Amino acid sequence: MEEGEQVFNIRRQYEAFMDTFKTITLIIPHDQAGGEREFSVVRGDTTIPLEIEEEIQLEHAMKIVTSLPGELDLEKACEVVDANGIRTDLQVGAVIRTAAFDERYYYEGEDLGVRKVEGGFRFKLWAPTSSAVKLKLISKNGEEAEHDMTREDKGVWTLEIQEDVEGSFYSYLTCINLVWKEALDPYVVAVSFNSRWGVVATELGPPCTSLPPVASPVDAIIYELHVRDFSAGSEGGMKARGRYGAFSERGTKTPGGYSSGVDYLKELGITHVELLPVNDFGGVPDDPSDEEYNWGYNPLFFNVPEGSYSSDPGEPLVRIRELKEVVNNLHDEGIRVIMDVVYNHVFIREESSFEKIVPGYFFRHGENGLPSNGTGVGNDFASERLMARKFIKDSIRFWINEYGFDGFRFDLMGILDVTTMNEVSDLARDSGLIVIGEGWDLNTPIPQEEKANLRNARSIPDVGQFNDWFRDTVKGSTFNLHDKGFILGHSGLEKQVAQVLSGSVGIQSRDQGIFDGPIQSVNYIESHDNHTLWDKMKACMHESEEELFKRQSLGTAMVLLSQGIPFIHAGQEFYRTKGGHENSYNAPVRINQLDWTRREEHEKAIAYVRGLIDIRKAHGAFRFPEARLIREHVSVVSAEHQSVVIRYSEVGDYGPWSEMILAFNGGTEPASFALGEGERWRCLAKGDRADADGLFTIEGDQLEVAPLTVSVAVMQSIPGKLDE
């Protein structure tokens, strides 16, 4: 049976759709609509009369809504017959988007996909609207066979093959509304070259190593990285350029002898690498040229590693082994790994396994019956439906258990619903993992209060949100190239700066903030999206590069010294540029790859960032996990004239310093602030230097702050600590 083949030659004189278990909608062409209005459902030997509820004139047809005296199910085929004896098959309609459908067909089992069982393999597929399902198997020697599957409870189809089919190709054939379609298993964990076939793979090798979880998400310092960008440039000195294998290399150097690759990441001091999508995605072939590139936000198969990063994408298990080696190698260096996940949409809805296997269920539809498009890519995944939500949770569980990921970043999280994200965060919290996401308010047809967006942050308290208030206050609007924030000289933002530096929770009261706790605030000024900060500044600031260096370093310092979760875009610390490209998602590799020569040129700036990271790690007061601690210990000394001064008081219980003062100068003139007479202060950061052991003891009672810099002064609480 081939895809698109019909059970027989379908010639429907009119159409009938089951829209609820008690409602059938008829679409009758005008040339067939005359005569007596009388319809019945025929099911085997049983005839059930239909009651007409409503008639609606359409342009080319009559729409008739009818009701049943009781409920139908989908287990047996039915026909509708009119007063003249003309029959048509009853097709599955909008019933699939009803709560009753979810209740009737929700399957709780954790065994969908392929499992190895005694004597063979068991295949399970959730396809409740199918009248028949076949498994297509292609053996290693190329022999093809089709096997009928058996329908069980909850719309699950199952088959056991009593032979060794490990490594065989497979797909499913489903018959829905009398038409056969072919699709790969949504739960597939391995695919062939360019994702043509699913691969039976139950022997995936040992699970990844694990690291102890961080005590709180605010202890993380996240570094966003694209697998291909990381090593594609020859100056990075890595042999597996653009591949997973680059993460296994040690001792790599730039032409000037500076560290690169994983060694560089470890030296920088970040705690987490966030990998842009590494699940199977479209937009590039598995053997891409340098001109074929994609960030990875075109998901195909959610539980399969991407093939274009593999040394041998034609061997299904190689990419699995290599992605596990990425995680293991980073874990070996004490670096945890966050996976960027894209459960909000699929690459092409019509071609996705979800749509082919259960048409209309896994994607949202508007009032007009057409697919919604809040994501802007043609489809919105319907996470509020029980089996869609289950898939997301099953997938997350798979990546945790098999690949050892330490957290997840949800792309366009605002498309998903609050319940799903709370259940995901519950699952992750059980494993001590971090969950963050983009909570943008997107136009998708679920109630506003159910969207997992920034407006509803307080409904998902354990999920970190990318903080656009922080971003736009510090640097200016991402979407207006010429809009300027605090570090670009915009005065009048000082009070907002003080709030975002303090976790956006409201320093004095909850009403001043947007979050209930600092673990909800992902603080950033740059990511893979939109212009890099350097490119934005080059476009809107007519200054010397030396001045721009200071502005960007100040912005990065604000990220690292704020309450919340700091997030750094790879290369931000050495002023990454994409040549002015605003949206480089499919630009050539040369635009997107990390320029390791800039790493050489800006070693002093990198050392400054390393020092700031050390300072953050050295004292728990920079990483308060609760808003009450911020309100108890953090105060705003001054917020005016392009300067903001924050004081941490009585924080000796959280680290080596009892008092700390952070002074941020966004102006172009020097500033100074009183420290207090008779008190001994040590300077940890000043100008372009930062050191957790201290730079010098401050003479006098003034803290000096150079233009476009931050100064950090601390008072020791452990005798002799600052003198070591």
C-alpha cells in the first residue's frame, strides 16, 4: 500500500464529518441538496436516525448540522445514508479537537515507539482515527514487508515481530478517511540519511554521565552555543570542524597560541553550555556545504540527534554516540549542558508525522477551522491536548535519561500552555534541572491566562523567562536598531536599571517587578537572534571602537552582576560580529561561525569577564534564590545622572564579604561615590580589570568609577581573606 492510495475509488456525492461524538456535519453540493432532508447513520446492521439541528447556506454547498441520540466511537466504520439511499462514508472531523476525544483516547503508557521484548520487538503507535495501520519494515538486506497491526484500547495500534529487526528501516501506513498515508514514528530515536526512514534502534549504548545539579538556577552561568559555529572556523584549530567531534578535542589553539574549543569554555568559567537545537531538523541536508546552514529551529524528529553535525550521518548510531560524547566531554570538564528544544511547531505541518498519523489533532486551529500561526512558521503545536502534552514530557524524559541533559531552553515558549510548562518543570525539578524559555506573547488561539508567557510568569514560578525588560533597558530595543539603552547613553533609565539589576522582582515591593523570584529572570543583552550587540552599536553609535568596547563590556558586567540567571551569547565576551546580519538563521557558515581571531585580539576583555564570573561565584549574595532575600539585603544608593549604585548589606552569611557596593557608570564622565568613613574596603573590579581576590585596598572614603565601567567594592567579613 503506497501513500495517498485509496481503499477504493472514492466518489462521494456529499460528505459527512463526525465533529463530536454526538454531532455529524454534512456538506451537500447545491445540485444534490434538493428533495427530502432525512439522514441516518448505518453501522453494520444498525441504522440510527439523525436529527437536523441547523442548515447553513455556503457558496457552493449546503451545510447541515445533525445530532445523534447517543454517542458514536471511532472503532467501527460508519456510513451516512440520505432519503434516496445515497451513502457516504463518515469521516473523522473536528471531534479530534474536543475534550471528550482527549478523555476517551488519552493513553498513559510509556511504551509508544519500539521496544525490545522477549523473542523480538514490539511496535506501538497512537493512531485513534485510523481504520487500519500497517508497519512497513525494510531489512538490512533490502527486503521490504508490510505487517498488519492490531488496534487496542485508547486508539493504540500494536505489533510484535518475533525476529531480530534491530537496525531495520521502518515506517507506518495509516488508513484515515479511506486514504492511506505513510509516516515515520513520532517517537523514533534514530533515522537514516536525510531522515528518509525511521530506524529500529533499541541498543543506544550507555546513558551519559551526570553531574550533581546546581543548588539553584541562579547558580548557573549560561553560554549559548551553536554546534557548527563553535568549530567551523579554521582559526579555532579543531579538526572536526562544524561537527560534534570538536567537543572531544583538547589542547586546541588559535594561530596565536591562545586556547580554543572546550579548553576555552572551561577557562572562561561558565557553568552551562546551552546548545542550539541538536535534534533532527530540516533546512540543511545531512552533508551540508558551507553555504547551507541553519540554526536548527525547523524540527523534524524530536528524539533524534541532528545528522549534519555527525562525522557519518549515514550510520544512524554514529550521531547518537557522538552527541552523547558531547555531553560526556562537557561533563568531564564540569560544564553542564542545556538543550534548546522547539516543541512549539514543526518544520512543515503537512509533512509531519503528527499531522499524517492523527490529522488535525496535534496543531491548533482558529475559529475558521484553519491552522493557527502564532509562531510565524505556519503551525502552532497544540500542547494543551493531552497526547501532545504527553509527547513533550515523554521527549524531555528521554533526553534526560538517555543523554543526560542538565536543562532545557524552550523556544517560543509563549505558544505552549501553562499546565504543560508546569508539568515539565515538575519533571525537571525532580532531577535538579533548569528550565527556561522565551515567554513572548504570541497570537495563538488559547485563552490568554493559559499561555506560558511573561504576562503569566507568576503561574509558572519554576520556569526562567528571557527578560526583555532587562535586555531593552540595558542596551535598547532589539527590534529598533537605533534605540539606545543605558549602556548606549540613554539617560532617564536609572530607576529601571536598578530594578533589573535586582532580579526584576521589585526591590521594595512585588508590584514594582515582573517576577516572583529571581530564578524566573534570565538576564541577557544578546542571543543568536537579531543583531549582536556589537553590530547594533556599530550601526547606531558613531564612536571609536575603544568606546564601543567599554560599552559592551559594561553590558556584559551588568548581566553577570545581576540577580537572576546570567546568559551570554557565545563570543559576546570578545565582541562577536555577524557583519551586520540581523537574522542569520540560514546565512552561510562564514557569517555565523565564531571568529577565534577576535578571541586572540581581545584576551584582556575575556580576562575581565573571567574575573567577573569568579566574583559572581565567590559570593552567594549575587545569587539569591528568593525575592525576600533581595528585599532584605539589597538597596539602591543612587539611581540618577546615568549612574546606578547598588548596596548589599549584612551578607556575610553568604560569602566572604559582609558589605558590597556595585557602582555602574553609563555616562562618559568619571563618577565617585561615598563608601563611609572609617571603613576598610577592597576593590574587586575597576575599569577593565576584575579579580575575586581583590585588585587593591581603597584609600579614603570614595569609590571611583571610570566612564562606561562598573566598580565593585567589598568589606571583608572573614579576617585576612582579602589580604591573602
